[in-house]
Amino acid sequence: MGDGETLGAGEYLDRLFEVIREEALGNPEFAARLVRATGGQVTFPERDREVLLNPVDIAAREGAEGVYDQFASMDVSTLRRVLKAHNLATPVDVRGKKKEDLLGMLSRRAMERVAARSSLKPD
């Protein structure tokens, strides 16, 4: 698209949505934000779940059980990374813990964070 090139509205929109689509395909966090913004529900590949799932957001929407259910399929090392990435645990907190312990910690601490932030509390 050079200087002075005139396109119709449809062509501009096609270009805009192509850029958005390309970014969403390469950036799962961006894709998840788009899906949430439109109220949609999409299943993302398992490899992206660690990056996409925010335990505090899930706790605010679905409660402790929702957190547990969403993260139950993850292995111990992934659960440790999620806890640390969302500042819900330190490396010392997660050391030597079994999967059930980590899931309980994740669920409990996500709910505590929701309780501490009134803006996240469900209606």
C-alpha cells in the first residue's frame, strides 16, 4: 500500500483482520484475550495452556473448583511454573510438593488473591 493508494473499506478491513489473525496465530496470549473479549470459548492446544490460563482470573470467574479443574491435567513441573509465574508461590514453597499439594496451593492462593482484590471479586 503506497502513498496515495486508495482502497475501499472492505480492502482495508481485510488487511486489518489479516494482521490480527496472523498475530493471534503466533501469539496465544493475544488470541486468548481476543476470544475473551468476544465472549467466545475456544480450546487451545495443551502446550499453550500454561501460558494462557491465569489462575486468579479463573478463581474470580469459577471459584476454587474451577481453578482445580482447569489445572488438573498439568504435570508437577508445569504447576510449579504456573504458581511461580503468577507470584502465587516461591521456589521454596513448591519444592518437593506432590501434584495434589500443588493443585491445592494453586487453588487456595488464587482465591486468596481474588479476596484481596475487590476488583476481581465475582458479583
